[in-house]
Amino acid sequence: MKRNITLVLVFALIISLLAGCGSSDSTSTSTSASEDGSSYGINLTGTEVQQMSEERASKEKLEETVAVWLGNSTIFPESSKQGKLTYKDFVDYIGCDATEYYFDESRDARVYTWKADGADNSKLGVWFVERDKNWCLSMSGSTNL
């Protein structure tokens, strides 16, 4: 009898430990989503606009991104500091994943758009091209920022 109770308790302990291993926190989700956004189920070669994150950045943060972080520039050569930025760098700086994504076939670029919280017409778009097996910033554009 004692042996059966011990086995049941050991089994319950193992199950409770394994249950904790499978949980995901917002940090692990954010990290995987932040590499290229593919964890949202988007097709990285799809040319139609695809919805990504429902989370939005503040208009002020997007304005700061354009003015300060990107220096109000729109073209970023490979040799520039900004030309080495990746999608993950943008997520880390802005604080959330992009709102939308599509693939621009004419430029062979991944295009991510961040829309401002409460203002769909205020947005930042960034184009990433493949350089040395990394998708790096090539262009940016903004509307109402």
C-alpha cells in the first residue's frame, strides 16, 4: 500500500514539474516573433498585406523612431549604421511587433508597417533586403508622423 501511495505521489510530482516546463511567457513569445514575424503565421513571400500584431506603438514612439533613430532618412546604404538594422532591432526599439507585413517583389524586400495606437493613418513602413544572409534595413517611409 505504501509503495502505491509513493508511486502516485512521485507521478503527481513529475506531472506538476512537466506542466511548468510547457508554459510560455510573453518574453519567449516576443523573442520568437521578433526575428522576422513569422510566428504570426504570415507568408514571408506573400505579396498581399497580412495582419500581424494587434499591439500598437504610440505615435510619439514612431515619431521618435523616424526623427532620432533613423535621422529622418529614407534610404539606408549597406555601409551605414542603420543599413545593418534588422526587424528584431526595430521590435526591440519600438517595443512591439509590426502591425502588417507584405513582400515587395519589385524590390525583393520584406516590408513591415507599424501603425500608431488609435491612428491607422499614422504609420511607419520599413523595407528589409537580404544582405549577407541577414534581412537588413534598406528604406523607410512614414505617413502622418
